[in-house]
Amino acid sequence: MISVWAPHRERVRLRIGAEDHPMRRGDGGWWHADAPRPGTDYAFLLDGDPRPLPDPRSRWQPNGVHGPSRWYDHAAYAWGDHAWTGRNLPGAVLYELHVGTFTPGGTLDAAVERLDHLVDLGVDFVELMPVNAFDGTDGWGYDGVLWYAVHEPYGGPDALKRFVDACHRRGIGVLLDVVYNHLGPSGAYLGEFGPYFRGSTIWGPSLNLDGPDSDEVRRYVLDNALGWLREFHLDGLRLDAVHALHDSRATHLLEELAAEVDALSAHLRRPLSLVAESDLNDPRLVTAREAGGYGLTAQWNDDLHHCLHATVTGERQGYYADFGSLDALAATLRGVFLHAGTWSSFRGRTHGRPVDTARIPGHRFVAFLQNHDQVGNRATGDRLSASVSPGLLGCAAAILLCSPYTPMIFMGEEWAAGTPWQFFASFPDSSLADAVRSGRRAEFAAHGWGEAEVPDPMDPATVARSRLCWDELAEPAHRAVFDLYRALIRLRRAEPDLTDPRVDRLVVDVATEPGWLVLRRGGLRLACNLGRETVDVPVDLPPGEVLLASAQARPGERAVTLPAESFVLLRVNREMFHSCE
Amino acid sequence: MISVWAPHRERVRLRIGAEDHPMRRGDGGWWHADAPRPGTDYAFLLDGDPRPLPDPRSRWQPNGVHGPSRWYDHAAYAWGDHAWTGRNLPGAVLYELHVGTFTPGGTLDAAVERLDHLVDLGVDFVELMPVNAFDGTDGWGYDGVLWYAVHEPYGGPDALKRFVDACHRRGIGVLLDVVYNHLGPSGAYLGEFGPYFRGSTIWGPSLNLDGPDSDEVRRYVLDNALGWLREFHLDGLRLDAVHALHDSRATHLLEELAAEVDALSAHLRRPLSLVAESDLNDPRLVTAREAGGYGLTAQWNDDLHHCLHATVTGERQGYYADFGSLDALAATLRGVFLHAGTWSSFRGRTHGRPVDTARIPGHRFVAFLQNHDQVGNRATGDRLSASVSPGLLGCAAAILLCSPYTPMIFMGEEWAAGTPWQFFASFPDSSLADAVRSGRRAEFAAHGWGEAEVPDPMDPATVARSRLCWDELAEPAHRAVFDLYRALIRLRRAEPDLTDPRVDRLVVDVATEPGWLVLRRGGLRLACNLGRETVDVPVDLPPGEVLLASAQARPGERAVTLPAESFVLLRVNREMFHSCE
């Protein structure tokens, strides 16, 4: 059965090859016809409109988002992950990956070839940037218009299954970034079928989540989410910019989604995770439903990024203004959000709400030093390593990987990739391409960037520059960074204190002058010298075994002497009486 | 390092072979000495007491609970479950297993030989009855006195590891029953070491959880729990009779345990479950900590057992009085607890508290038709199948396995084992043995049982009678029951509606006369005729595909005709418009 929702249409036809077949009107605004054989191309014709439109729920768009859909048979793929019982988010390290620029090939199959690198690094989840179908070949993926389809240049739906399968066979879970807050500017035919849209965001039309007919629009979102998890064996979803979802209903879409995903998790008998990107600093998102929350698994924490970024770069422009002190970093490490019902200068208002750190575990917040946005939305897409010393970067990586939060690494960060990661798109429509190009340049011109300095997002060279260069890994300087990340991740796995999610047990000591920070995690201490001189960093208990040091650290009686821009992770000597088990 | 807590002793010595070594006093009441080589027998001598006592944290008691401990090296076992990422409780089916009577051999290694039967049946977790060390060879395990040791007649610590390893390689998780509410009546030397005890239960001394020195006593419990999960790779614990834990602290032991287990789960990067046996009908146990609960994974639900039992047996004695109507069964299926702030006649008071079924998922409650207590604590340990028709048993099994709760099966139930499961123990001390024997008989004499009718718990023949007889599985009548359980479990896996944890979506229709019940689970209906005549059971929507029937069911237009004591699970015909995904 092939079905499509078009509640206010008088006639819907199914086009297969040169033939049009009338569809029969069912209940609730749905139209039905017999399904074609798998692999058959098809499209819908609405009333008298001559344009054949792709299926809003199409799984396969071999000829792009404007072309016909191809009927896809989920049952044809032979999965190899039968022994997979899922992967839990608590304790995990995430790795954000953009398929198009992860490898020279830019496909999911090419990415499979590099999975052993991730096993070696020690990450638990890959978080795939959006793979839904968008217009053009290259792009970040947030301009998706056919949310159910897998972008054909990445390999289409079967390639996604092969990728997930290959990850599972290596013990790696896969999260997928999905964008429910808007549709891309090209190919969004959804509005032709029914009242899918209601208002718009700066990026494109947004969904009708609470107007008339919105029950079915919400199902479009919910079924999409469930389909990835069930049919593609994904282990969770990253929900893009949930602050841009407009939903005034008593049960917010996110809570409804969390409840449905929990039910699916019970059906599939494996854990499923929902991770929200949110600008709201609202702990409600990750609070259990019985406590009045939405019950999501985790949410991104930009505040901690901003603190870390401002600390190592010294940047204070724009929203970094509020975050540029070690006291702010310490407060955010302890309290999750810096803005927690407090003044946010760039918002011009108070923002956020405190997290109950005695009861909400730290792993419900994703922490990162870099991510696709924080790198790619800089004028030239320069990574931190382009301007920050290896020593300071090591300190920041150590803070990240010794924190009680869920750490995420952006692809290439683990070897301080020399390649930038820039903003790119490839809209075939030239006027849209021009608009995107000039919009980008205007945005940065306002901050003093010359036109020639900002890469042209439509230039294929911009994508090419953004591709990881794997040969770098053989170079000693890059290899050293990789070894440091790998060592930190191994220690995070080996030492229970480092994954302890009880944020209220974390103690942070800082001194702005000369610039050091100590994280106390149970019986471990991470001491960082962020300044340019050797200093004696005080430690509350006698230093013991050194687990990892980025330079020659000399533990003393109640302090450790650290060279400029270096860290040490060490055990302190406590009483023995709890160590016999 | 070998350490022991004995805070009020003046002298503690370590006996190895014929030699006594002084131990040095450390902080917090702990005593320390160098550890012997693995495999060395040792004991402690306290002050002038000439008795060498076993280690309270002994992992290995090769010569029983009164003998010396043997130093055990966890690192020596080579695990084979590296690919195991854990198993989540939601959606799972549990199988309660008593090692001593599961097989003729009565050991963990012998149990491994039968694991493929469990794979065939389709269960997700084995719930092992207690394996901690207790006095005597045979017993249920609830009289443990060395909580850290694995009962030697079961094979000792290495055998438990082999068992867990073998389960994991088959995709089966393992929960272990642990008893923290009391110690057994023989071999409880704990009180010699320190103020471990405070009061007692009817079964033996209970722990000091909130008196002076109780910090360390709580650690004894917490470290025990964490040790099973970490060192033995267990996937969770079943906490015996938590209503008998006496803890007046602001943070209840169970909440503290749940928080520590969550931290360990993040360290081990696999889900860990805590399942409480509780008589309290208090949803706080399984409510999230941020909602003021303890945050346990699940709790047993006796009310549902009592309803099912009373329904199929007609028994109304004792506590079954309140539960013996189809209305009570329907109310319990819908509300989790029958006693939810309502009158409990056998308690002579109101009892329990309602569950917020709109927010607390059903999988947090374990449901069962039989378990070790409900069978074994009957005078003759007779299983339901000894007195209830196969037809009614099938109906009850279907209700259990189509419910939104976590179903648990008691070993042998899946083929209606002809063997009873009786109360047995084997205390070597003859006066204790006499006391247990006469106590048991007196208990049942009060209910009209003659002395000769109640099996002697100390008679080895009682254990022998309680062993499963695996040859039964080849007999057609038993095989038919097994096939029914297996089919129900397969349907539970295949049909998302059956594991849907949203209890508030469950609708139950009943008619006391002539005695039928319908469970509405999404698009499925389970119709049971519990009466002795063929009846037309009304169904709210037109019956469609029959998924399973225990007898010749004839679906009509808005009803299904069911023979006496039979059930049918069928799909109903709803609108199509949600089925296209």
C-alpha cells in the first residue's frame, strides 16, 4: 500500500512511468493506492497541478529532491547486527561526523573504511550530521526537505544501513542529527500536500505543530523519528535547535516524542537516546516526565563551550563577552549553565534556570570544545587549533574529558586537523545560491570581514578545503594530539571517578592570576596551568600517581609544579579504608 | 592488601595456615595486612577470641560459612563477553531460576547446559535466586551470611562468572537476587566484627543502617551490590524484601544505592537494573530521583499476582480475599496496585498509594503468575498447574505476557512442570534444623494442615522432589504449554503494542458473569473466556487477523466466540492512515 496525506485536495494521482493511477480517498485526509514493486519510481499529482511531486515520506530520491521517489523495501536489507543490544548514553563519548567531508569519497561507505580509527580513538557513538535529502550535492544537511530519504550522494538508504551495521559490529552506536524546526529553502513541496507549515524560521518554513490539522503534521515528525530508530537501527537522534519548535500544546512535541521513543525502546529491547540541541538553558528538557519534564536523554550545553572557547582563545566578541573568565568556567562546570536565571548580556535579559545538580546526572548534558556550528559558523571555518597553542588545547580537551558531562568531539579535532571546516552548500538554483552567498558575506561584513576573506559557500573548493586530510595523522605533531585524546578517553573508561555523573560532587578551584584550574573528581585531580609561566598549582590532598601529563609535571607535597600551558591528571592519596573492594 | 573493618576491637590477627600475623590498625576502624597469594586460606582472630572467623567480605568459602576464607583473584578469570553492551530492562521478559534445583547437577555449570532452552523460550534476563554463601548445602539462598561469597555447592565464584559469561554470549542478561534486609540464622559472624546489626526480622538479624557506625555498614551493602555488577558482570540486582530495611536517614539506602549504581553504569557503559521486591505498594521506589523518588528500575507487583492467582484458582483464603474478582483484576491491570490508598482487609488498614500511570511506565513493575515464594510458600509447594486447568493457565499466561508490565516466569512454569517447588533448607546444626522444621509445620497446622502433609524442609527428598524433571519437556502435554509460552513471548517481541509501557492507554473490559476479560492494547485485543461455557466475547472494533488462540476461536463482526477456558489474541481493524510508515 502506498499512502499520502493530502487532506484538502480533491484528487490525487500516482504517476508511475508514463501512467497516472487514481488514488482512493481514505479517512483522515489520506489517499491510498497499491504499492508498486520495490525499485519503481513514482510521484504524486495533486488536483490539476501538472508537477509530479515526490512523496513526503519518500525513503529514496535517487535523482534529487525535485525528482520522483523510488519505492524502497526495508525488508530487502540483510542486517548483520543481531547480537546488538544497544548502547547506553551514560558514560559515552560522542563523535560528530559530517559524511560529505569525513573522507575524500564523501559517502557512507567511505566512512565505514575509517571506523577502525574511531575504535582506536575509543568513542562510543558516532553522531551523524543530517543525512536527510536536501537540494544539491554538498551541504551541511540542515536544509533537508525530504526528511525520510537518505541523501543520495551519501549513498542512499542502503548505505546508511551498511554504515550503522558496520558501527554496531564494532561496538559503536549511531545517533542521527534530525531537523524538525524548519525545512530547507529549496524543494520543500510539503506545503502542497497539506497544512504542514505555520510560520517560518530564519532558515525556512517551520511546521504546523499546534494549528488545525496539526495532529497529522506531528505524526509526520514522530513517524520520521521512530522510522530511523526502527528501520535503520539507529541508537538515538540529535534534535536540531529545539528552541525553534513552536508548540503551544499542553504536551510538547518533545515530550510526546520522548514517550513514543521510550515505547519503541521497550519494543526493540535496546536503549534509545534523544539528545536535544537547545538554546533555552532549560533543565525541563532532560528532566524525567514524572517530575514534569520532557524526559529527553540529554541536551547540548553551549555555555560550557563558550567558557572553554573564551578561556583558550581570549576571544570576547559577541556572546563570548559573558564567558571569558576562569570564574565563569568554574561556575559552569559546577552548575551546568552559566546563565541560570541570570543576566545574559547578548540577549539583553535574564536567561535560563538552575539545574538541580544533586539529582540530575551530568551525562544528560553534552559538552564539547568544538562542533560543526562553532567551527563552521566562524567566517573562515577555522578550528581552534589554527590559533590556539597545542598546550592550551590539551588543557581544554582534558577539562572536557574529565568532566561529569557527556563529551563530544568534532571530527578531526582528535588530531588538530589542519583543514578548516567551512560553511558550504550547493543549491542548483542560481538565484538561491546568490542569496546564500551574499547573505553569508553580509553577515560577516558586519563584523569587519572583507568579501574576499569569507569563502564562497557555493564554490566546490570550499567543500574540498573542508575535507579531512587523513595523511596528517602520520605527522608527529598531529599524531601527538591524537595520542593525547586517545589517552584521555582510555582514562575516562578506566577511572570510575571520571564518569561519575554526580555534578554536585565536583569541586573546581581556580586562580585567575596566574591562571590555573583544578578539577576534583573523587580521588583524582586534573590540574591545568593555563598561563604562560611555570606555576605551583595547589592540590587539596597529597599528589600520588600521575596518570597523564601533557608536559613534565612535578608533584610536590600539596601542589604540583606545571610548565606553561600544560595539565596533569593524578591520583591523590586518601585513606585506604574504602579501597579493599 | 587484605583489610577488615573491626572498629571496636583492640587486636586483629590474620591466620594463614598455622601462623597468625598481626594486622595494623588503619583509619576508620579498618585493619590491614599484606594479602596472601590467591588461593590461600585465611581467617581473622579478634582480640582474645580463639575462633578463627571468615572474612565478612570473603569471595570464596570452599569449606562452608564457618570455615576459613580463600583469597580470590578477580583478575584471573578470562572473560569472553567483551562485545556485551548490556541489556535494558524495558521490554524484557525475566526468568527466575534457582540454581540448586534447575538441573539434576544443581550447579551453575550444569545450568549453563540448559541455557539454550532459555534462548529457545525467548527470555531476556535470568534472575538468579541468591547465590551468596549460606549454611548447609541446599536452600533457597535467603539465609545468606557471607554476602560477598558465591555458594560453594553451586560452584563458587568462578562458576558464577562462567554462567554470566555464557548468558551474555547468548544475549541473555543476568540479575542476581540479593538479600540486604537480614542475615541467616547460622554463620552470621558479622556482629563479632563491628556494630553491623540493629534489631532483627523474623528471619534473622537485620543491619544497622542508621545507628552509630552505620556509614561503614551501609558501605558493606553498597560495595556488595557494586561488586556483583562490576566484578561478576551482572546486569542488575533483585533486592529482596526492601520493606524490611529499616532506614530513617534522609537519603534512604535504596536511593543511595540507585545513585551509586547509576554512576557505575556510566563507568561500565552498560545499563544496570535494580529491581526491588516490595510489599509497600509505594510508587516512590521506581520514581525518578528528580521527582523525589528512589530511582530504582522496577519493583515486583504482588497485587497483580494475587488477582491472577485468585482468578484462576478460586482461592479466597488469607490475603487472596481482597483479590478474588474480575473487577479487582481489571482495576489492578489498569492501576498497577489494587491497594493504592485503599482498604487492605488482611492488613486491617488502608495501604499503598496510586501510581501516576500517565507518566510512570509499566515496565517498572514486574508481573508474574508464579514465583519462588508464591509456589514454595504453599504447604506442599504445588505449582498452579497441579490444580488449575491448562486452559485457565493459558489465559493467565496470556494476560501476563500481553500486559504493559515486565513479565517474569518461574523456572518450570513454561512447561507446567509436574514437579513441586517446596521449602527446603539443610542446616547442619540439628537444633536449628528442628526449629525450622517444627516452625514450618506449626505455621501450616494453623491453617489445618496435618504434620505429615507438610514436607520436611530438612529431608533431602524435599530438595530432590523440587528439582525440575527435564524429561517432561518431551511429553506432548508439557510441550504444548512450552509452545504456548514461547509463542506468547515471540508475539510480545514482534508486536510493539504488547510492550507499550503507557499503562494509561490500557483498556480492560470484563464481565463477571459469565466470566470473560478483554485487554485492549493498541490495535490488538486479548480476549479470554475464563468460564466453563462457550461465550461470545464482545470486542470494541471488528476482529481481524488471529495472532494466537489456545482453542478454536471464531471471530464475528463485533465479538469473538471462545470455547470454555480459552483465549485469543487478535488484531482489530482500524483505519489505515497511520499504518503507512
